[in-house]
Amino acid sequence: MQRWKTRPEGSNWGDFGVDDQLGRMNLLTPERRLAALCEVQSGEAFSLSLPLDYSGELQGIRRPPRLFAANMNGVDAYNYSLSDAIPGTTDAVCDDGVVLYTQFSTQWDSLAHVGAHFDADGDGVKEIVYYNGFRAGEHILSPTQGGPNAKALGIEQLASIGVQGRGVLVNLHAIYGRDKVVVGYDALMSALEQQNVEVRVGDFFCLYTGFADVVLEMNKQPDPAHLNRTGAVLDGGDQHLLQWITDSGIVALCADNLAVEEVSLRPRSGCEYALMPLHQHCLFKLGVYLGELWYLKDLAQWLQQAQRSAFLLTAPPLRLPGSVGSPVTPIATV
């Protein structure tokens, strides 16, 4: 059943079906996955994840992972001798658990991560809706509504399809260094041309800025002032850039920084606006996934030396039903 009478301008709601929960990931066809295998020439692989206890988190709403020992027969199951339970056995075991914020470090955003106030019913009243018209309180449940639980658009939707395809990398660090630069359409197109980056429908589009390198150097003590001055970010308010994302057919935008785009907390006057317009354009309108705080330095250096920009990317999230994000350990194979 269609959940909306009007859809946001520039959106693709309904184009992949009225009940679609995958968005542009529908463009990652078997044929495109097969073509992505052609990018593997040397067989070398790069992990694109930070250690999950490192973060550039500035708002303080997320916390690092907390490991704890599982309980076995009333004691901690770490260096636990099974002979205590089964006499004569020689085994010693360790077993643990973790409290994990799903978007503290290297992560995927699900399509339930960002929605908007929008009049999907065409009755003049704005309600909170998400990609393809899924509703707050009905499909995306807060704790007071029986959640937290994304009954639709949860990260398990992405995990279920096998996240593997062609990745392309733009090395903004090679152009701007670690300087804070807001990159719009013209600057991004110039970078693509300089680095001979060919973007195809179904691609994972990756941006290396050097931000995650600085996070590592800070050794789990992020300096907000320093990080706010670090690395290129996309200009989410640039309509030409947003239109390029629409026209390009990319299925995901992945960066080594905190939010992919510039997030300004300075209030604007005179009209309603999106604090994160690129997030709203990608997650809410198009179903384009966002990856944040990926570690891209080693891959970027290898690609630059080899005068290449494309690779095979394998990046499944946790298959965690109802979650709006997930840690990820992406692998690039070249």
C-alpha cells in the first residue's frame, strides 16, 4: 500500500516499488557486481575501518564500546577452566559481550537514520516521514512507542542483500591537504577530472580527506576545535552537487570524516531548512546510503601510486534488525 499522496520534490519514492526499503541499492545488480570483479588486478586487500573504539564524535551522544566477560556458572568466562564444571577436561575458554553504539566509529547509516517533516498526505499538515513514506510512530518507533525499533528501513535491509560492488575513490586530501575546505559541485567535478575518476551507475563513491588519520593521531582524545578545522567536506547546500548525486546513479556516499557534508549550527532566518541537506537528499529522498568515519588512507595512497581510482568494495553491516545504523569493516580489494 502506498503510504504517501505527494512525494518530496526530487525524490525517487515509489520508483523501486511502493514497499521498497533498499532505495538506490536496487541499482547494484548481479551484472554490476560481476563487472566490479574486473577491478581486482593485484589481489591486495585493505581494511577501511578504524578501530571501533576510535571516533571523531563531537556531540558526545555516543560512547565507545564497553567489553565485558560473559558469565559461566556464576563467574567471568575469561581464562575459565572448563575443568571447574567438567572434571578432567583441559580446555580454557574466553567469552565476552559488548555494549556498542552503532554509529560511534566506522559506520553505515540506514535509511531510517534521517527523515524529515513533510506533508506526505497532501492535507497541509507535515508529519515525520522517512524514505518512501515510512512513518514515525508506525514504522519507526521511539522508546515511548514500543521501540527503539526501525520496523522498516532498518540496517538489516542493507545487510540482507550482500553489500559488494565497485568502489571509486576521490582523493581530496591530495588536493587540499588537511585544510578545512567546503567542496561544491565545481570543485568536485574538477577533482574527478584531475584524477581521471570514472563514476558509473551502481558505484560506491568514496571521499578521502585525511580526517580519520587525525582521529587516529589523537589517540582516543578527540579535540573538537582541531577536528572542526580538519579536512574537506561536501557542500550539502549546493543544488548542483545534489543534482549530480541524483544523476550519477551512485548507491552510497562514503567518507573518512564525521558527516560527509559540512554541518553548520548557525541558525538561518526567514525559512525552514535542513540542518544536513545532503543527508536529507540522500537518505530521505533518494535512498542513497551514507558511510562515515571510514579509514581510507592506505587505500588512497595505493591507488594514487598505481594511478587508479576503482576497486572492489565489500562492506556488509551487521544484520541487526531494527537498528538505524551499524558498525562496518569495509574491505577494498584491488
